[in-house]
Amino acid sequence: MATRDLVVGVIFLMQTVVGILGNFSLLNHYLFLYFTGCRPKSTDLIIKNLIVANIMVLFSFGIHNMMPSFGLYHILSDFRCKFFLYIRGVGRGVSIGTTCLLSVFQVIIISPRNSRWAVLKGKAFKCIVPSIVMCWVLQILVNIPIPMFLTITLNNKNITSRKNFGYCSSVFRDKIRNLLSVALLSFPDVLFLGLMLSASSSMVFILYRHRQNVQHILRTNVSSTSSPESTATKTILLLVSTFVYFNTLSSIFQIVLSVFDNLNWYVMNTSLVISLCFPTVSPFLLMSRDPRISGLFCLGKEHKIPSR
């Protein structure tokens, strides 16, 4: 086992463990709020769906790429290659769709009456569950070609006739067919990304107008504490910005991997590491911006029995 494989394996291990712990901690936070009778936010169900998608990506892609890096080639099989990458594709797609749904829902909630988003306010709450279900169904169907064309690289002696994706490979096809395949798999992602950017731009504009409207209040001695809606909007904007940054880098690497042949070890593993960044970082970002978590800590301190 080469030293560079060991280093990448350690990186995958750290990302996977930290990401899974972070997502389960955030999920435990929401379960605690539910069982203690706290009134949930309208976006809690969407965030729970994002947590599930993150865990799917971390379990499938992180563990799948971590095992061979530590020399555990005997664990790999053709079924695992197809299964893990299919689950990773579905999880990644649901993560994109859920982040898009979160940003669109938030801009509908905070939009003023004269906004183009305001006409959807009455239907927004009823559309959350159907939108989540449609997102899952779409990604399950779109990613069906992945297990059909992929197989484990170790089982193919004539690797020159196949397109290598590390420990999995597919039958070599011409660049036009590769581009068509990438376009088919990327179309839902591009659509979700466009909606996400449109909603984020609207949120920024609404926040700017809101700040202008309350400047006369801030000049007085009245407290300038942000409203819960403003805090939630800024959190979602930060989440979307983080997602767009990592997803843009990941998409660039995915296009390069699909178009060019026989890319070196560094390009492939850099793409894999970037793919795991968002599901690893996002739960900590959400926990750091959720005032209910700090409220729970304060409540615990208030009820702490003093030592004698």
C-alpha cells in the first residue's frame, strides 16, 4: 500500500466519521425538540431530509473509497461498486434538490405581498411533503443508468477498453455519448441550481430592503437584535453559498473525469474529497446558526444542581 493511498484513506476516514457524527448530532437535536414538545419550525422537515441525504452520501461514497485506500481490496465486489455509487448518486441528487427546496421555501415565507414569490405563500406548507417525495422519485429514476454501466475495475484485465473511475469503471464510449450522459444526469442538478440561485438572489434583495426600512429604528436606543426570520434566512443563504461553492468545484471535476481519459491519481482523489465536503460541513453550519441549540444549553445550565 502506497503512502499516498494511506494519506487519502485517512482523509476519507476523517471526513466520513466527522460528517456522520455531525449529521447524527443534528438529527438527535431535532428528535429531542420533537419529544420535548417544542414547536417545530416550518423548515425542520426539509432539513431532516437533507440530513438523510448527507448520511447516504457519507456512508456510500466515504466508506466505499476508504476501504481500498487502506488495502482492503478483498471487500470490494461488483455489486458493492454498483450499489454504493448508485446510493451516492441518489443521495447527492436529493441533497441538491433539498437545498433548493429549502431556499425556495424560505424566500416564499419572507417575501412581501407585492413580491412574485408571495402568490405561493398559501400553498408553500402543503407542497413540502409532495416536493420531497418527487425529489426522491426523480433521483431514483435518473440514477438508474449508473449500476447498468459500472463494474469493478479489478475484474477487468483489459482496462484500456474501459473508462476508469478509480476502483470502478465503465465501458468506453465516444466523447459525444459521454457528454450526452453527463447532460442527462446533470439536467436536474442544473435546474435545481438555477432555482436555488434565483431564490437566494431574491432573499438577498429582501434582506437589503428590510434593513433599509428599519434603519430609523436602529438609530434609536431600541435593541437591534435580528428577527428569527432574518436569522433563518441568513443561515439558509450561508448554507446555499457553501453548497454552490463545493458543488461547482465537484461539477467541474466530474465533467473533466467524464470527458478526458486516463486522468491521474490526484485529479480523481481530489474530486472524491471535494464531493464529501458539503455533507461533512453542512450539519455543523446549521447547528452553529440554530438559536434553539444555544437555548437548550442555557436551559441545561439553569437546571444544573450546584455542587456542595
